[in-house]
Amino acid sequence: MTIRKGRRKKEERPFHEAVTDLLFSAMANHEDFVVTYEVNPATSKKEVHVMAGKLISPEVLGNLKGHIAEQLEGGSGYHIRQME
């Protein structure tokens, strides 16, 4: 009979550390960084999605900026910073 080894559980890093590392990596690689959430219909809980990569084309970015500009009075906002 073979002895079955259990899998070692990966030590889960705190969410804020994983997000920070992903942000720095995206900035270093000149990639997009997107944070959004949705409500899971099965559990009714909010799920946070953090994504990095070549995600947004210039056209999509323009559309997003326009959409946010229309909603600034309703509490939407964005931050722009020039990078060296």
C-alpha cells in the first residue's frame, strides 16, 4: 500500500500585499492595472477582481474617461499622475 502524501497548503498572502505586488509589477512592465468588483449572484457577496496586463486599448480608455467625467458629480472619480 502506498502512503499518500497530503498537499501542502500554500500560505496565503494577505490581500493587500498581493495587490501591491501586482500593482508594482504592472507599473514596472507598463501594463494596465484594473480593480473592480461584482456581486456574486449565488452568494450575494461582493467579489473583488484585480487584473494586470495589456487590458485596455486607447479607445476603451477614452470611453472610460468620458463615462467617469459624466458621473463626477455622482461620486465617481479618477486620479492621473505623470510617470517618468
